[in-house]
Amino acid sequence: MKVMKFGGTSVGKPERMQQVAKLIVQDEESKIVVLSALSGTTNALVEISNALSQGDKSGARQQIQALQDHYKIFYNQLLVAPPALEKATACINEHFEFLNIIVKISFSEALNKDILAQGELLSTKLFSIYLEEIGVDHLLIPALDFMTIDNYDEPQIGSIKVKLTQILQRNKGKKIFVTQGYISRNAKGEVDNLKRGGSDYSASLIAAAIQASVCEIWTDIDGMHNNDPRVVTKTVAIEQLSFDEAAELAYFGAKILHPASIWPAQFYKVPVKLLNTMQPTSKGTLITELAGSSGVKAVAAKDGITVIQIKSSRMLLAYGFLRKVFEVFEKYRTSIDMVTTSEVAVSVTIDNDVQLKEIIKELEPFGTIEIERNQAIVSIVGNEINETKNVLQHLFNSLTDIPVRMVNYGGSHHNISILIPKEYKTKTLQLLNKGLFGLE
Ligand code: ASP
Ligand code: MG
């Protein structure tokens, strides 16, 4: 059994959704098809939710109406048969009525999550109606029946596995299952989600839970590229990546994959394939335990990074200092990405500064604290990169005009990270494209 996940752009137009239906019947293997919301929907739902949280009910109503109009046009192009059209009308009316009822109730965080869940519920229901219309036997299984997260928003893989296996056992005759990405239930049993872009994560968790033969992630680009195609003109697709390399790239900014989506597949040894809905026969990227080759493969960048420097003469020759520093971050559940130390100071970076004030307050007794915001991490990834000849030379020769603030080298065999001010991000990616890959 395999998992096929289709992103927002792959289902965002009626003809694309029809193309997805063709792709899922191409082979005989049984499968779970995971869908995102139609492109633009989750953003629209976020706006509706924001309007409501600010008490702007009429604004919210207008946005709900606009979204409903969009869906009407969509399903009228997707479907032909009157019974299918009737079903779709009923489905759309039901979901939009729900949104309109929420407008009347006083806004809460739980309702916000209910609003955000509508996108995936709508896309999967419309897709299911379409499959029925064209005679593709399948079963729509609600993700809310098996996808759960705990108090810390961590997916409960054990319970997901048990619940999903039971559902599949009960429906042994079916070969195609369709379900929602992104949405889940939290520890309180409420509707919740796996954060923006979370459908990839859903797919990987499902693939791990059922020990799938492969987890296919279908998007609108032919796999992971060596650099960000939005900022450099020439990029090339990478044929093979190891889980470690892919995790590093996803975490440090490659937009094609949700940052957490690699670990479930890696842990349960399920190969991941990144494929292109628009060019189904192109190779894409295969992600397994094997890297395929060594040396520099790709660069990715992530901004919104804050550096915290703690300088203290008490650090000199002292042991236990780093532990105390790290404990503060642990207490505030803030993860550290980069670390560099000198004998009298340590600098760390974080990408989540929600608790920064509290963190600084607790760090202050340790020494002088300096904060720099608006930084970017550029990550250079490749199997055995540290052992690759002249890699640092090429790296720094390309970046002579870039004010590099931090360097992480040797933390693993497959990654070098540098920290730069955010405004140099595009330039850095462009310079590295030339310096490391010989691409202009
Ligand atoms: N629809 C959600 C989002 O736009 C989840 C996803 O597409 O992966 O973030
Ligand atoms: Mg995505």
C-alpha cells in the first residue's frame, strides 16, 4: 500500500483535480490519497479567522461569501452529472453555513481551528464526489478519526497506527482511500491542525503508520532543487537525497516540504518521492537512507532568525555554563538551531521568538545579553560535505562581500550553516549558485 499526497496547486483548479484522479488509478497498488485544501483556501480561512478575532463580522461575512462563490464556480466546472452537482451543492452549503454560524458566535481559539479545517474537508469531499461521478471505487476516511496530537502538538504515532489499521481492516475490499492532510484532533479532542503546510506531515505520518511502500508527495515542481527557484534563475532538480539531507533542507527553508515531514518516514524507513503533477513522468526526487552521491547538493535559506549572545567572564574555564543556558530555552520550549561558542561567550539562534522576553530575563543573571533580529540561516547540504575537498574555500570565496555572522561546520557530515543578515539572503543564494554549483 502506498501514500499519495497532493498539494494545494495540484487540486486548485478543476482540471488539476481531474488530473489527480487520473494519477491515482494509474497503478493497481492500493493507496491512501491525502489532499491539501485548494490553493488559496487556507489563506482565505486565516483571513476570515483574523477578521473575526478583531470583531469585524461584516468583513468576515464578505470573505466567506467570496470563498463560497469561488467554490461554486469550481465544482460547476469539475462535475457534470446532476446527482454529483446536487451533492456538491449540498456539501458546499453545509460547510459555508457552518462558517456563517461561527460568525454569529463569539470567537475563540477552538473555533479558529474549526475554521481552518474547512479547506481540507471541502477539497476531499469534492474530490470524492468527482471520483464517484467517474466511477472510481474509493472510500473517504475522515482524518479526524485517526490523526491525533498530544498536549505539546506532537503527533501520537502509536495511536494513529492503531486507529488507521482498524479502519483499513474494516474496509478490506477497498483499494483507494481518500483523506485530509493538515487536520487533526488535539489532546482535548478538539479539531486542530499540524501547522501551515502540514499536509506533507500528515502524509508522512500516515505512510509511517501503515508501513507504506512509498510516500509520494505530488506538487507543482519536479522535486527538490539545488537552490530556491524563486530567487535564482537557474536551478536543477536533485535525483536522490538521504533522509538526513532532506530533513536539513526542509527544516532550513526548502518550501517544497513541511519541516517535520521527514522524521516519520525516516524512522519507519518509508521512501519518500517528490513528484510533479504537471509532469508526472519526470523523475522527481527520491529520498531514502542512501544519499546516492557525496559533496554539495543543495542550499536553502530560512529567515526570521534571532541571535542571542550571552557573554560572561564566568564562562571562562567553567563547566555547566552551557547546560544552564540551554535549560532556559528548554523551559520555554524554544528550540535552538545554531550554536557557536568562544571561551567567554556563546551565541545561539532561534526561529521562534514568542517567549524571547522571558528567555532574556532568565539569561540576564548569566552575563551580558545581546539580541540581533532579522537574520537568515543559509544551509549548505550534501552527504560527506565536510570531507569534500575545498568546500570551505569555495564557500567563502563566493561570499567575500557578505557579512557572515556565524558559521556551523562539523555538526554533522552533511551540513554547513552560515548566519547572515536577512537582507543579504537573496544575494547569498545567488552567489552560492555560481560558486558552489557553477550555475548563473
Ligand atoms: N492547507 C494547509 C496550508 O495551506 C496545509 C497544506 O496545504 O499542507 O497550510
Ligand atoms: Mg506544501
